[in-house]
Amino acid sequence: MTVGLNLSSTSNLADMSAIVIASAIANVEPAGPAAALVHQVPIPQGAKQVNLPFWGRQTATALTEGIAIPEPQQSNVNVVNLTATEHGILTFVSDRLQRQNNENVLAQVGVMQGNAVGRLRDKDVIGLWGSVGTDIGAAGADNDLSDIAGAIAFLQTDNDANYGPAPGTPNIVIHPEQLRRLATATVPLNSSGAVGSTLPPGGISEDIIKSYWRGNDPIMGCPIYVDGNIERNSSTGDSIGCAFVDMAFSLAQATEIDSNDDDDIRLRGTEIVTVAEWGEHENVDKWAVTLTGATDVMT
């Protein structure tokens, strides 16, 4: 029978198992910025779903003195149902491997599992971009600042009668090679990799700013981030980034991350399991624009 480790023990193994949990939690967010830039919706304990209402707009009319107001308008609301599913990873570390290594093997496994969970969550959010109806750029062509400006202009235009222009300042998340090709634009990137002002946007965590922040478009005031989890099409050498406001997509999370270990006496080792529970959803299609561009490797 498998018995759980006692963390109150004075053994080195118990100390290392505690490190596994700390390392796993610390390494979820740096695995990719896209998941951190969308609307976050917690699913509280005891609930299987959260409903997110989006209220439609109403239209006012000019009135004539002494004439009754026309028929009352209905209040339209679109309710998005957000649910979450489990995602996780299992690693077995033998006692013999631990004894014969000077490295803290369990801590390193915790780091790798945390990165794996964070990377999967980020890719799930990136996967939503495939359903976005508006795309700027073209396969085989370099993205330039006109693509950036065009995406932001689209988001700020009243393209949806029900929801109107995208609210707030959009973020742009692109492949690292898309950013490199922006260096050939009319307004080049400076030595720090930023266009224009380098002041970071408010409300973004320090890790995201340090790892992924790439400055502002000086005309449109749009934060630009890079995400190495964006895939390159192996046949065409293109990638798809996205300009969006946070409310364009939602990430519902029932649990941020849960990492546990268990001593397997029969197999003479330790099983480490890291699990998180989330679900992703596109809320308003016109509040996001994809950016297609060439990302083949520089030679």
C-alpha cells in the first residue's frame, strides 16, 4: 500500500518534498504571458461553473416634446458559461536515483512540472486565437507597424452592434520572430528591444514585465509581448499572434496548482503529481484580431 510522506519528519526526503511544491507554484506564470493577460475568473470551491454575463447595448433616440417615448427596449444579455477541467503530470523518481545524485532531484522535477503545467495553460489560451474571425497580415510576409496600427484601429472601431469597440487598452502577443521582423519597420526597435516609450502597463506582474515586456508602439500606445509558446507552421514558416483586450477571452480557474508527492514502497521511489484545473473561452470575437506573419528562422 502506498503511504504519503510525513513532512514533519527530519529526513532529507521530507525537506525535498516541501521544495517540490514551492518550486512548482513559482514556475507556473513564467512559462508564458498569454494566460496572464486574459480575463481571470475564479471558480469557487463547491461550484462546477461560473456564469459571466455580457450586457448588450441599447440605443437612445431623440424625443419630441409632448410625444411619448417609443416602445421600451429589451435588455439583452449574453451569458458565457465557464467550466474547468483537470490538467496534470506525474513523474516517478526512484530512491536509487536520489541516493546517487548530488542534485536535488525532487526540486528539479518540481520546476519541470511547474513549467509543463504553465506551458499547457498558455497554449490552451493561444489555441483560442484559431476561432478569431479577423486576421491582419499574410503568410510569408513580415509584420510591420502598419499591422500593429491596423489591429488596434480595428479593435477601437464599433464593429459589433451588441458590444461596441473593445474596452480598454489592447495587448499584443506575438512570436519572437515576429518581433524581430518588426525591427525592419519604418520606426525601428531600439537597443533594448522597445518601440518608443518603455514604461510598462499598470497591473502586470513583475515576472511578466521582466520576461516578456517589449515596449509600446509610440502611436497607438499598445503593449507588445513575446510568447515562445506560439507555434510556427512547419510547412509555411508562419505564426499567428494576437491583439486583444483582456475581456475578449476568459480563463476560469478552479485551482491554481496543486503539487503532491507519495512514497511508493513497492517501487522504491517517489511519485510526484502536479495538477491544475482551468477552462478557457472566447467571449467577444470582435475584441480580438490575429496577426499572421513569417517567423522562419533567421539564417
